Amino acid sequence: MWLPLQSFGRVGLFFSLGVLGPWIMARLWARQRGSSYRPTLASVFHRGELGLVSLGVAAAVIWDVGAAPLSTALIYAVTFVVAAVGVAAGAAWVVIHCRAVGLGANDDAPRTFRESRNLAFLTFSVALVTEILLEHARWLR
């Protein structure tokens, strides 16, 4: 029972630092300057920045996979899956940024946030399952 909780804590730590940290800092900044602006998660990450957080979570999981007592082929396979999901989430930010800066296209904030949020959830889910399986593999040895 403790294996999933420990893995959830490890992945949750990286995710919370990447999501809650910027949101809390934005709220503190607004309060310190006496602004009436109250940032929400959607307003802080409306340009797809959750993709960058997801890329960080994927990198942390890949680091753990590399140190796991698994066969080389299995390490490569798991690393490929986690990296592919993380890069897809990071690409959400790249596409939105390039569309806005390079093409001067209108920013579709609700769509951007929705895509970024969905890919972040996918990355978080894959990372959590990977960490649970890694803890299980360590426990069996």
C-alpha cells in the first residue's frame, strides 16, 4: 500500500513545484503591489506553460528510470515512452509560442489551456505509473 503513496509523493512534488509555485508567486506579487488582479491557474498558464512543467516531470522520471535495477532494454523502452509523452506536452507550449510570435496569430487561450492541461495530465499519469512500477521493482529485489 505504501508503494503508490511514495511514488505519488515523488511525482507530486515535482508537479506541485512546477504548478503551485508559479501560481502562488503570482498571487503574492499581485498582493504585494496592491493589485486587484487575482491570478487563477488558467490565467497563469494560459499560454501552454503546463507543457514545460510536464517536460520537467518527465525528465525527473527518466532520471529515476536510469537508476533503476532494470535491464538495459527495459530502461530504454520506458525512457522512450516517458520522453515521448513529455516532449508532446512541451510541444504544446512551443506551438503556441511560435504561432503567437512567429505568425502573429490570435491567441486562443481556452483552447491552449485545455490542450496543455490534458497533456500535463497524461504526463502526470504516465509518470505516476512509471514511478509505482519502479518502486515495485526495487521492493522485489
